[in-house]
Amino acid sequence: MIQIGLVGNPNSGKSSLFNALTGLDQKVGNFPGVTVDKKTGRCSLGDGLEARIIDLPGTYSLYPRRGDEWVTYKVLMGQDKEVMPDMLVLLADASNLKRNLLFVSQIIDLKIPVVVALTMMDMARSKGINIDIDGLERELGVPVVAVNPRKNKGIPSLLKIMAATAKQQYKAPLRDFIPNQELNLRAVAEVKELVSGLSDYKAIHYLINHEHFSLSTDLQQKVEKAETDNLFNPTKTQAEEILQRYSRIKSIMQQTVSEPDPLQKSLFTEKLDNILLHRVWGYVILLAVLFLLFQSVFLIATYPMDAIEWAFGSFGQWVGNILPEAWWSDLLINGLIAGLSGILVFVPQIMILFGLITILEDTGYMARISFLTDKLMRKVGLNGKSVMPMISAFACAVPAIMSARNIENTKERLLTILVTPLMSCSARLPVFTILIALVVPQKMVWGVIGLQGLVMMGLYLLGIVMAMLVSYIAKWFIRIQEKSFFILELPMYRAPRWKNIFTTMIQKAKIFVFDAGKVIMIISLLLWALSSYGPEERMEKVSEEYAVLKQQQPDRITELNREEGAARLANSYAGILGKSIEPVITPLGYDWKIGIALITSFAAREVFVGTMATLYSVGEGDDGSGLLLRQKMQQARHADGSRVYTLATGLSLMVFYVLAMQCMSTLAVVKRETRSWKWPIIQLVYMTVLAYLMSWIVYNLAS
């Protein structure tokens, strides 16, 4: 089994080639110590050769600036002990060959066996660019093959050359792409004596970046001494190298590539960009696209989500009918089955959201979204790539946080993850709907706008404003000094690759189910235990009381069963916890029943409605519209006879649900993405405190 690294500039077609070579035989993990995707897959090269393909993050050159570029750089420098490729497949965009050849030339000088795969040949032809592949191969000294992974063209030829390279039939050229500067020869020689097996060019990188390498203290000191003794200047060396490389690249381009006069042809991409990046219409189109994206996730996912809930509900009911009444059957139905339902119900949203995002990426519009929004986002500590996770969170924060991985800057990515749950997700909608119907009158403002709809819009806007404010404040406290570079290539517009889209959808769903799902299941079982058990004497007293009532009133068995369920919940550990926090939540206008709902809805915010239905003994008699539940909540009274659900309480509760972190799925995903419990705990604390303070202010202003 040989290891093959897949490298290239961003947008050069790496993901498409990786999918074409490996199909669905892929695994997604993380590179050691960082939250950068490590995609690996198996591929047969023929002649009995099996290969492990590693898709390395895209990078423009061997001078890294971003976290994902450092991952690729350390692999190429031999500093990642888990990923040690035997050879490289280097993708180069034929439609933008001059820029891509810089990275190609640097890789060649590392003296690692390499095959150059030319992609985007169709784009090059559409620009009137003709490439002499044989001449290019002769000039570079390494095999070059044209491929189109989107249409599976050139893949057999590539596999054949990969196999030949693996058998050492093709070797790295003896001469360097550019000669070493005389100033560096002595320093390079000393480093090569210290570290065996280095090429001249790799030795230069040891001199420039040895502080970032995992070297022994003694070796670090010796490399540092070689640098200082020989007056090695990293900045000057890099500048001279780039100039020399582009000088040689210009010569190669003149001999092997024919290009038309750039003024002769106005490309379709340029014409479309004049509209999509317009200072006015660009933002209008962007808002329309994001609105359609959000509505599509919300509406399309409704049907499979309802189907999953119905299937698990029916399965749970069937299991309940065939199993005896016992603690273990209750654990199976309300713990395991309900917990599994709580995991799988998010899968349609995750798959649809990532499918739509992949379409935007494949077509080239995602880069335009980042470009348009960068100026606004940068003012609050984020960047243009933060807008997609934040907008996606209106559907669900779980896939939105997962999609923040395309933000290279660590600080900006972390800020995006921290504020994304403040967007009002679809799980909050049932809570908003019932509370607005309960406390906000049905009347028109200015004769055309419904007051209830206005309040709903205000809740969504509150989440956006608070996210921006929190990010602006948090950027001063997060001590990550990584420089922020917003280097963005606007790729050509292309048709989406449907195979790539479906592969991505499946991968993201698997990551969520098998990683975040474990934490969700544990918390589901914990909440079941808290809601099902309480002090023995209390629970026995409830059982005895309702056993007598059932004997006395046999015609009210169904109603009494619901009341008993509510009484048992009130006396469970969750109920006791709800009553114990009543003094804390009373200043917000809440009673102990709302306290229980705040605790149980930590499993998922929409559980608020189900918890209220249980506490107010609303069962199958409800018509499904929530009318009976609203009536009972409307009649609810405090001990002093005052109404529980006043306008002030309703608004306070809605604000609490906008700002509070009440979603264990989100916390589980944040833990996975940050590889630490530190940030989910900070997120839980700051959002709870913020929700409490804002709810208290709203309650007192509205009272």
C-alpha cells in the first residue's frame, strides 16, 4: 500500500479528482492537532498496486500563511509523522497555468516523485489557450497528463502514469528548476549535513521555517547557528526565489503555451460578474439567493423530518404495545429510541444544506458571496466566509457550524462558531409560534402589516444583531494572533458535479451521526433519567393517589393518566430542579412549569411545546393546532391569582429562547469542531447569561 498525496492550488479540481479516484471508499478525519479535514481513500492503480490517497488542503505556494496551508506544508516537509506520501499527484489549472506553475516548480525542487495532472483543459480551450503537453513535460522534467475528473476523462492514463511513477520508472529531475543563490550555498550545505535526505530547496525551507518544525532542541540550535553564521536572510531569499521562478516560468510559457490577446475576448464570467458583483444589484441578488437557500432547507427538509419523526413515533408506539410496563421498556422507548430519533431527525437538514452549499461552491458563486460580505463581516471580527454558516443556522446550527470549516483563519472561524447559534433556527419556530399566538394580539399595523408577523421578524433580527455585537466584543478577548488574509480567487462559473454533491451529503451526514450523535445519545439518556425518576416517597405518593382516583372515576382513565404523567414529571428530579430554580427565574416572570420546560428543552428547543402539553395534561384530545394547550396556558395562574402568561412574560420568554444555548446537538458539534470542551462551556455560559439579562430587561420594560 503506497501513500499518494493530492496537492494543488485551491479551485484546481482536487476534490473532483479525489472523488473520481476513490469513489465512496473514503474516510474523513482531522489532521493531528487541528480541525482541518483529512480526507483519505483507497484506489487501485492496476498491476496489483493499491494506493492510499490523501487529499491535502489547497495551497498557492510553499510559503504558508493560513492554518490549512501549514498542514499541507508540514506534510511536504516531512514534519507530519502520520502522513508521509511516497509520491504526489499535483493538480494544475490549465486555464490559469502561469500562477499554478509557481507551486509546481516548488514541488519539483523538493525531489519527491510527482505527476502533474492538468485540469480545466476545457476552460483553457474556451479562453483560446492551447498547451503543448509533451513540450511542457519536457521542460518540467516530470510526467504531465490532461484529466477531466468531472467527466472521468484521462483517469485511466493518470492511473497508468501513477503506477509507473510508484515503480520508480519516472524519477525527479536531477537539476533544480532554478539554481540556488550563491549567497545561500554554504548555509544549505550545513543544513544538509545536519539532516540527511534533504534536497537543496528543502534545506532552504528548514532555514526559513525550522522554528515551526518538530526538531530536537539540539538540532534547532544547530540550524539556527547555520542561519546566523552565514547571514541567511529569509525575506531576501524568498523574494529572489519567486522572481527567478517566474522568470523561468515565463520562458516555459512562451515555448509551450499559446494564448490569445486578453482584450480580444470578453468572457461570459466577466459579463456575469458585472451583474452579480454590482455594488447594488449584487447585494439584492445575494439576499434573494440566501432567502431561497434558507427556504429550501426549511421546506424541503420538512417532509423527510416529519417522516422520520412519524416512523420513530410509530415504532416507539409499537414497541410500547408489545413490551410490558417496566423501567427498561421506558428506557428503550423514551431514552434510546427517542434519543436516536433526536439524532436522525437532523440528517435531512444537514444533507440538504450541504448539498445546496456544494452546488453554490461548484458553480463558483460561493466565492462571490464571500467577496460581497467581507467588508461588513470584517468590522465585527469575522470575514466574508462567515456569512454562509450564519445564514445556514436559520435552518439548523448543527450543519452550519460544521460548514464553518472553510474559514481558514482560526480566530475568525472560532468567532463564527461562537455566534452562529444566536441565529434563530427552525427548532425555535414552534416556541415562537405558540407564544406569539398566546400573548400578541391579532391586529394590523398601518393597516397592512400583521403585528404577530412583525414580532416574529423582530425575533430573527434580534439574533442577527446580537451575533454581530457579541462577535465585535469577543474579538478583543480571543488571543489568537494569527494574521487574517482574505485571499480569494473568483473561479470560472461551471455546472455543478452531481456525483460530488451526493458524496459530500453522505459524508457530512455520517460525520454528524457517528461523532456528534454519541454525545447527543448520552445527554438524551441523562434527561430521560431526570424526567422519569424522583424521590421514592414522592413518586409512590403520586402513584397511590391516582390509583385511588382511577378506581373512583373509571370513566376518566385517559384524562387521569395524563394528569398522573404531569404529576410524576413535576415530582421527578427534573421537576424538583425546575422548582428549585424558580426563585432564579421568577424575576423574568416565569413559574416552575416554565422552569421544567427550560430544562427539558435543552434536549431540543421544540421540546418546550411537548413539555407544556404534559404539564398542562393536554393529550390526544388536542386538534393538532395547539388550541387546547394555548387555552390551558392562557388560564394558568400564579399562587396570588395573577396570570402567568402576560405580554411581558411572553416577550421575555421569546427573547430567552432567541439567545439561550438550549441545544445539546449544537454543543456536541462545537466540541467536535474545536476539539475541546472549553469553547462549548464558554458558549453555554455566555449565551445563558446574555439570555437572562436581556429577558429581565424586556420583562421589566414590558411590565
